[in-house]
Amino acid sequence: MKIVEVRHPLIQHKLGLMRRAGVSTKDFRELATEVAALLTYEATKDLETAEETIEGWAGPLRVHRIKGKKITIVPILRAGLGMLPGVLDMIPSAKVSVVGVQRDEDTLQPVAYYEKLSGRMDQRIALIVDPMLATAGTLIAAVDMLKAAGCTRIKGLFLVAAPEGLARVEAAHPDIEIYTASIDQRLNEHGYILPGLGDAGDKIFGTK
Ligand code: URA
């Protein structure tokens, strides 16, 4: 599985600001948007382009245009919505496919409770967005949904990932690509990433 820890100075700086205890909702949200945009830049480096001739201000010239599979952004409810604006800033024409996954209290297994996907998923590159790749149960369920809909090119963008979660995704879906601003140390006994960001959903939405 391709795993890219994007160690760009801007990303490291912004993630450091997000890790401060007491960071405000406004700052956390803005920084999540900015880091999501920078991760998008990295995750789209391999998009295919084709040359075309246009009429420029000084006459005809050859320019590049993105071609091939169209992108759908896939925020996983709820926290994934916090990264959506940053990805849309970079790819304003992308379609958005929303998925909701929650843990069944009895079986502790992730269960999909909402799915509204773009059309022609077989012809799209899916960019899953979720701030935290922790145990990976949610991500694996989301990838299962996308593959069931015919999607064959799937990338995941995360602010922070845990080594345990990365190992689980690799075992379940070795064909996807992961882009993260940081691979942190480990999960704690409650499934939170250390040092991590705390509850990213609460920080994005200002809930407790
Ligand atoms: N979800 C979060 O919001 N934070 C974690 O550390 C793990 C899962």
C-alpha cells in the first residue's frame, strides 16, 4: 500500500498549531481546511493531463488540462466534513459523495448508515477525507462501500494516522493510497491517537 507522510514545512507548522491544548474552534477549522488543501496538492500529483491548443493573449499556444477519471471527494461523517472545504478549494468542480459509518454498540463492528455517492463511481478517483485514521474500522467500511459501487482508484487523506490503523488498512485494502500530515505514535486504550489531536469532530464542530 502506498503511504505518504507529507512532511512539508507548512503542513508541519499548521499541524503543530492544531495540537495545542485549548485551540479555538475557529483556528482548528481554518487549519484543517488549509492542511486538507495541502494534502490534496500532494495526492493529485499523478493526475493525467493532456495538451490542447488555446487562443492566448499573444496567439495560439499549447496548454495542459487535467484529463481522465473525474474526482469525487468522499467525506466520512461527521469529522470528514471539516476537510471538505480545503479539498474543494483545490478542486472546485469535484463531485461529493457522502458516507456515514458508525459502530454497532453490540457487535462493535462499523456499520454504514448513510451513503449518497456520485454517479459513475467506476469512472472516478475517490478522495476519502477524514481527519483521523485511528483503528481504521470506519475507513475499511467506507472503502468497502466505494468498491461495491465500482470504484477502483481510491485515495485517503488524513490529518493524523496511527500505525495500528495503517496496518489494518494495508491488510484489508492494499490497493489504496494514504496521504497523511503525520504518522503518530500509537492508539491509547480508548482508540484515540497519541499524541494526536483529541476528538477532531468535537474540535471542528465546537461540541464536547
Ligand atoms: N477520532 C478522533 O477524533 N480522534 C482520535 O484520536 C481517534 C479517532
